[in-house]
Amino acid sequence: MVEAVRVEILGNEYVLRSEAGAERIRRVAEVLNAKLNEVLSTTNTSSTLATAVLAALNITNELLQLQDRQDNLLQEIEAKTERLLFMIEEQKA
């Protein structure tokens, strides 16, 4: 079911519609708002567009770091699984 949720981002009100649920929508808006405010507090820009672009770059960097971490964990799991399978096969022989 698509829910409509009213959120505030940088002092502007938006109505967002999503199947993710109201709590998820609010959480996403809160995280975005925090990132935007973080950029505003650490830069000299007053441009909303520049703030949004810098926040998007920060969020994208965090996403890529998490994806790299996930890839590394999957590779470790695969390597350990192969070692375990090899050990099991050796025990059978």
C-alpha cells in the first residue's frame, strides 16, 4: 500500500509517497536532513543546490564504502566455504 507522509527537509515541507511505510520514509528524510545540515555547517555555501550536491556526494561515498565492505565480506565467506568443503572432502577420502 502506498502511503503519503509529510516530511520537512531544510525547512521545506514535502509529501512523499512510497510503499516503504511511513516510518521508513520519515527515517530516510531525517537522515537526508542531517546530511544536508552537516554540509551546511562545514561549508561556506548558501546555495541549496550546492548543498544537495555535496550531501549526495557524501551519501554516495558512504554507499560505495559499504558496498566495498560487503564485497570483501562475501569474498571472505566464499574463501572460507571453499576451505571447509575441501577439508570435508579430504576427510571422506
